[in-house]
Amino acid sequence: MRERKRPPVHPGRILKNHHLLPLSISLTELARILGVSRKTVSKIVNEGGAITPDMALRLSRAFNTTPDLWLGLQQEYDLWHAMNDSKEWRQVKAIGEAAAARA
């Protein structure tokens, strides 16, 4: 896997900058269209919430995209932060290496 220096953009920022602002859609209007609360949409757009599979389906229907797009953006964001915010996972040894070390 190629290691990035900078974190990927949160899917909420992409939603805001590439969909809501160009189309002049408010958070309240998007929440109504998606059938969710304004708070849920606000959390995502303000980068405090994650895109769930259910939300990916709703966004893909509303913006004529794919659920995979939204889930992929979220996965890339989450994985980068998991790799860079904590180093504890680096201490895990491959099972073959761990067995050889015990022998």
C-alpha cells in the first residue's frame, strides 16, 4: 500500500464542496431528501460523523453516484487515521513470525 503523507479528505467535505454548495442545497433540505435528521447530515458535513452503508445508499440515490464511492471515501479516511493516529498496531507480528519466535 502506498503511504500518504497528508490525510485524505473527509467524505463530508466532499459532500459539501462538490454537491451541496454547487447545487445550493441546505443541510435541512438534504436531510429532508435523504429522510434523516438535520443533525445527522450536519455531523457528516462538519466532519464529525461517518458515512454508514445506509447513508451511502441514500447519498448515491440522491446524487446519482454509487454507494461504493461514499464507502470508499470513508474507508480511505478511516484507514489513514488508523494507520497514523496510533502506532500500537505496528507491534503485531505476522502469525508465522510469532510462531517462529516462540520456537
